[in-house]
Amino acid sequence: MPFQKHDRQYDLVVFGATGYTGKFTAESITTHLPTDLKWAVAGRSQEKLSQVAAQCKPLNPDRRQPEIEVCNLGHADLDALAKKTFILISAVGPFGKYGEYAFKACAENGTHYIDVTGEVPYVARMIKKYEATAKASGALMFPQCGIESSPPDLITWSLASAIRSRFDAPVGDVTVSLHKLNSAPSGGTLASALGLLDHFTAKEIRASHVPFALSPVPNPSPRHPPRTLLSRATGLVTIPTLGLQTTCIAAATDAAIVERTWGLLRTIPGTKDKAYGPNFSYREYMKPRHWLHGILIHYGLSLLFFVVVTPPLKALVRWFVYKPGEGPDVEVAKGDEIEYRGVAEPDVAGPVAERAFSRCWYAGSMYYLSGLLLAQAAATILEEDLGLEGGIYTPACLGQGYIDRLDGAGFHFETKIIAA
């Protein structure tokens, strides 16, 4: 499939290619994207960037090798880099500290942008500051396009599509479960979590996580099924088809993006036929091994929150975890696995005998999966006419073509209608 026409030096640049996720992104591009891609790896160290390029070459010796772009963190350097490329992938975090330079440069220069942040307050801040700029320049901006929060966003999109196809109706309640997770966090992920209050006020954090806070239009009456006092106290809930569930660490982060998708699909010209519906609601949980495990997860996350808001404890934890740029041993991480499952109800009057079910799964490093998600998002922008004007979007706005690319690259999706 031919690339979109442009007059830039590069089709794609990976900024932060020497970091833990950045290296995996470069590897995924080398392995999966077209061999005639004009691309570059960018960062502060010429030596480290050359090492990344050398490590990628044996993965696909016949492909065009990446150029090296030495680029410091600053408006002048990022502005110059953004002007050279059609798409920029940013893997430089924590984004609350370092991310704005690249985001601003891309929004101002009409450069399409993808990142791997999981920091919702950062995304809220970027929307407020740069959405009008991106609309004016034509830049398509896709933050939170890695593990946080592509899989839940794409599952929700798939469920809504199945509901429309089967029932000719909008989707109502959607519940997603992090059904299986075997992985350890990288230093960048830990730095983002531990440093959240270093870069954002408590008011910003709270405001960005209010339901539908990132949506371009309000949802005045989302339906949220009630939970009992026991469920609130233990974190446990039982969902038909999904079984026993507990509190999920990524629930609020993912919900912010899914709910923004709901609003975008209601407002983007040409996508109203894909809109989820006025009574849409989203919940996300995690599958525990048993009820005691579920309670321990629930209260463990409360303890983690206490650590994040307590400076002495936070400083102590930083001594014992991976530093930014580091992560689990690559060979060990090959044994990682992840699976999401989701169910959805049609928004129709009266009871229904069927519902939509979807799952997506991947075996291998979770950070390679993030690199895969970023690389395939870039390929979708490069090769498909998305029909989008400039603005700040979500992974689901890349549509079915993005899901199909991911499925072909090893991150598999399955969606069907089942008995309720």
C-alpha cells in the first residue's frame, strides 16, 4: 500500500529510541513496517542511537536502515526535528516532565504524533493547550497509544461495532477485564507513577479523572450499575461472562481515553454512524485468581496510592526499582503475557438474549507490545486515508484498519455475539 504523500525528509522518527520502550519500538518498525520506509531514531546520544540502529539491522538486513538524529530536550531542537518528519513517535517520559516539548512542536508544525504516555493529567493539559493549534496545522495527535490505553479502547470499539451490526442499535454498558497479566513494570512506568504529584497538582489529577473529563462533549447521564457496600469494601464484583473481578490499576487511566473516544465519535464529521450511544458507560476490572487474591489487589492498590502521596516513602521506593530507561531482562520478558476480555450490552428497550464479547491477547514482552502498538499506529497513518482533520485523537479513531494490522503482527483480536 503506498504511503501518504508528503514533503518531509522522513516518513517516521522515533524520539527516545534509546529508552526501554523506544528500543522495542525501533525493533518493531524494523520487523513489521515496509522496507522502503524513510525513518530515523532520535535522542541525545549519538553513540547510543548508533547502538540501537546496529541492534536492529540483523532483524531485517534488507530493509532501509534508520538515520541518526541527535536531538536534545528543548523547543528549538524538537521544532527542527518535527519539521523533518511526517510522523513523530515519542517515547520520552515521564511525559509530565519531558513530553510537552515534542507535543508542542508537532502540533505547531503539522506533524502527526503518537506517544506511549499513561499520564491522564498530561493528556488533559495537552488537549487544553494545543488542540486548537493541532486543528489549525492539520496534525493528527494520538497520545496514550501504548498498553495504556490502546487495548481497552480498541476492544470497546470492536464491541460497539458488533452491537451495531447485530442489533442495529447503539452500545450501552461496556465492561472490560484485564483477564491475564504476567509482566513487571519498566523504570519509565514507575517514574511516571511515582512522579505524578511532582508534575501535576492534586486538583489537576482529580479533574482529569472525572468521568468524561477528556470528552469534547459532556455525558450528562452515564449509566453505572450500582455496587453494594460489600463490593466497595472488598473491590470484588461478579460480571456475567467475565466472572469474579477486582479493582484494576489501569481502570481510571483507560476510562479517560475510552470516554474521550465516545465524545469524539459523536463530533467528528463522518463518524456519527460509529458513535457508541447516549447511554454509554464504561467499567474496567481485573481478573483475580480467587476472592482473597482480589481483596489483596484492592488494598494493595490503596497502599500504592499512599506511597505515591507520601514523599519519604516515595523516595525510599525509588532506590529499589528500575530507573528510567531500564526494565525487565529482555529474555525474561519474552515470557510475559496479557489478555483483555470485554462484554457489551445493546442500548435497547427491554431484555435481550444476546450480548457482544471480545478479547485480545499477546504473548511476549509488554513493552515490545507497546512498541508494536506505536509502530502499527504509525503505519495506519502512513498508509490509510483516515478522513480525520487536525486534532487530538484516541487509538480507536484509527479504526478497524489499525486492529487488523495489530492482529496480523501478533496482537490478536476476536469479537463475537454470545448468549446473554
